[in-house]
Amino acid sequence: MADSASLQARSFGKIAVPTPGTPVRLTSDQALRVSRLRFAPLIGEVGRVFVGVAGMNRANGTGVIKEFWPTGAGGGVADELVIDSPAGELRPADYYIDANTAGEGLIVAYWIWVPSFNS
């Protein structure tokens, strides 16, 4: 039996912003390391949403990595942002989400390396 590793998808689900202008951290788990992060807006939400790093300010763009435009009630084309680290060294706790509309946010998925046992 040989050991190998494979990527496994996991999700934080929707990370909503209760108070616009107050960025929400993806997780407080400083030990979590991932190989990939994917951010995507929810179809039907009406405000802009932002991904950034500590100290982000959506008003002037400081620390903002990506701005997502709303898809609207009609369900327009959704955008996404994928950040990869083949070495598995991305730390989700380093990323934040802010929104122009209270209660809106992003769906955040991540991939980690897990052991896979092949026979």
C-alpha cells in the first residue's frame, strides 16, 4: 500500500459582512494552511463586495485585492478569485471580506492536502 496526498475541497460557506466598512476575517485559525482559496459572490446580491488583507479600506482601496460587482436580482454572470499556493502555505486568516450592503458577502472555499491511501 502506497501513501500519497490529494487535494480535498472544503468550504467556509458564505461569509457575510454584518456592518459595511468593518471587514470580516475569513477565520481566526492562525494554524490553518491551504493550497487554494476561491472567493465567489452569491447570485442575486445587489452590492459590491471586496476581498483584502489586514487594514483593508474599501473606500480608498488600501489593502483591497479584488472588488466583486453584484450579479443583481436577475442573476448576472458571477465573478471569482482563485489564489493558489502549490506548497500549501496560504493562510486564510490573512484575508478579509467587506461589503457595501449589510448581510452580503462571498462564498469561500479552500483546498488542503490530505493523505490518500492507494492499494
